[in-house]
Amino acid sequence: MIGLLVNHKEVEELMYMLKREMDEILFDFSDERINHVVKRGMEERYHILFSLFKRIAPPNECIPYIRKATYNTKSESGKVSKKNSI
């Protein structure tokens, strides 16, 4: 475990950076050209970013970033399956 002491201005900057990254990932989830393997990596990254964000942000700021959506992926056999989000 690592401790981090930051002032209010630094917390605001961290929140801004995390929001920007999460917004970018959420936007990319809707891109059908992205491979499902890459999307799985994006999900893992989003989960890490969101867990950091919810530690420093107030609960009302976290609500818009909670993922409940699913996306469809095609397997090698051509079948479409639904993947749950984080």
C-alpha cells in the first residue's frame, strides 16, 4: 500500500485527468472496429481508473461513470455474444 498526500488543487487535477481518461475509454467502447480483446484490456484499465476516481471524488461525481452497459462481440465462429461490463 502506498500513501499519497495531496492538496485540494491536486485532487481537482487528478479528478480531471481521471475523468478525461474514463470518458475516452467510454467513447471507444462504442467503436465497433475495436477488437474484443482490446476492449477487454480497455475494461481492465477502466476498472482501475474508476477505482482510483471513486477514492477521491464525491459519490455524486462517480454516478455517471458507473458502467452497466454490455457490448456485443463476435467470436471466431461468427456467433455474437454479449459481454458484461464492469
